[in-house]
Amino acid sequence: MSKQTITVIPGDGIGPSIIDATIQVLNKAGCDFDYEYADAGLTALENHGDLVPESTLELIKKNKITLKGPLTTPVGEGFTSINVTLRKQFQLYANVRPVLSFKGTKARYEDIDIITIRENTEGMYSGLGQTTSADGAQAEAMSLITREGAERIVTFAYETARKEGRKKVTAVHKANILKSTSGLFLKVAREVAAKYPDIESTEMIVDNCCMQLVMNPAQFDVIVTTNLFGDILSDLCAGLVGGLGMAPGANIGADCAIFEAVHGSAPDIAGKNLANPTSVILAAIQMLEYLGMNEKAELIRKAIIDVIESGDRTTGDLGGTHGTTDFTQAVLERL
């Protein structure tokens, strides 16, 4: 049986240091992977003159599984988001963002356990119809929702709920105002929900959902929604458990998947050994579960939980005084 090869994109800013920490953790846990490294982001622009070089795309296509650090897309210079580009290129239609409470963080809540499943290729992020008038006085963009895309993501959410023993799926929408696009999503969500009588199905308007997440997050289990709403809600959920440093993300398609830290590249602390690698380590746990390596995933999860709960060599955002390397060492010792 040949070894699994993982495409690794270290990324920008703090990316290389937290990716290195994660590779150490995977190796220590006995994950016998081969790794092939590729550039993307500002690093790639400087080295290859392209934010996403063709060689990187070929490597992602070949290996099917990618572990990615945070990437920087230059703002306001005509560059398309690299993450959006990768999701559309490989039809990674499902964005899976779980958040889980860890004792020892500065989170405002305990016992949070929510998965946000976001449609990743359509909606306001489809990139269609983006125009600005010659005088700069008017701008337009198009939101595209298809029945196929809505059915695919909602079905994915229910199948995920069933596989993980979840009891409830909440479809989040704005069909009261966006009657065509959000209306179609809600109509399809109701149709799909009827096929899963074993799972409780609810629906909620997005602005109410934001309020309810803050007031009573325990009522949520699995959230499924469109691209823009999912982007916003998943960050809100991350705030419930201590911030983006505690939130991993998976982008999943039919035969390809990219696992990533969902926070930014934090150039202000790059190279200072300050970054918390938890987000990308948790993304690697998602990757292991995707590959069916559940025992290894649980081994690493328990190590992370113990380090944070005990406050052993934790980073500043977790209330500690240590850096990336010390935190990583604490995890490695538990493995």
C-alpha cells in the first residue's frame, strides 16, 4: 500500500511556522505521510510572479489532499481572492468549519459544539457581474444560486450530521427579502430535510441567527447556509470559542480537499515565534478524519485539549506567555 502524499502550502506571514509545527505533530503522532511543498500567496507572487502558480495547481490536483497555511491576497489591486480561486478551480463546494469549546481559553462560553457548513462556490462570491460605472458612482455584483448547488450542500450537511451523530440541522437564509436567490436555497433545503426524518430540521433568518448565536448558542448543532452568510456566521461561531486561532476549516469537493487555518497571515507577528498553531493543527485533525485515520485524529485532539486546559506553555492569545515552538513542544511531549 503506497503512502499518502500531502500537498503542503506553508503560506504567508505566520504560515510557515504554524505549518511546520503541525507537520511535527503529525509525524510525532505516527502519521506516515509524504509531503510535497508548494507556494501560493505573496510568497508565490515574489518567487514566481503569480499568486497561484500552475505548478501549485498541478500538485493539488495530483495529490488530492492539501494542508494550507494562511495566504495573503493583495487588497484593492485587482487580485482575486486566492481561497476563492482554489475553491472554484477544484469545485470544493463544501466549507466545513467546526467550533468546539476548550477549557483554558478566554472564550465567553463553555460547551460550544457547532459545525457551520457553507456553500463554497456560488452566491455573492461567484464573481459574476462585478462592474463599476466609469464615473465610479455605481457598482454591481451578481448572486448566483442554483438548485444543484443548494441541493448538494444541504445534502452534504445532513449526511455529515448523520455520520457524526448530530441531532439537528438549521438552514440559514434571507428569503424574506432575497426572495429569488435565498428563496430557492430555502425551498431546496426544505425538500432535502424531508428526506432525513431522523434529524430535526429548523430554519432561521440570518440576522436572527446572529442574535441567537450570541444569546443562546447551545440551540445550534449543524448550520447550513449560502456562501456570504456562511463566511460571516462561521467567524461569529469562532468568536464563541476564543477566536479564529481556535477554528479550523475544510474545503471539500468530490475528489479533492484542502484543509486550512481560517485566520489571516498576521504579518505583524511573523517571524517572532508568537503565533498559536492550534487552528491549523485542528485542520490537520479534520484531514485525518477525512482520510479515515480517526485514532490518530483523537490522539492529537486529546494532546491539544490537555495542553490548553493545563495552560502548559500556551501562547499569548490563550493567556500564556510562551510562543509557537514551546506550545508545539508541549503537544509533542503528550504524543
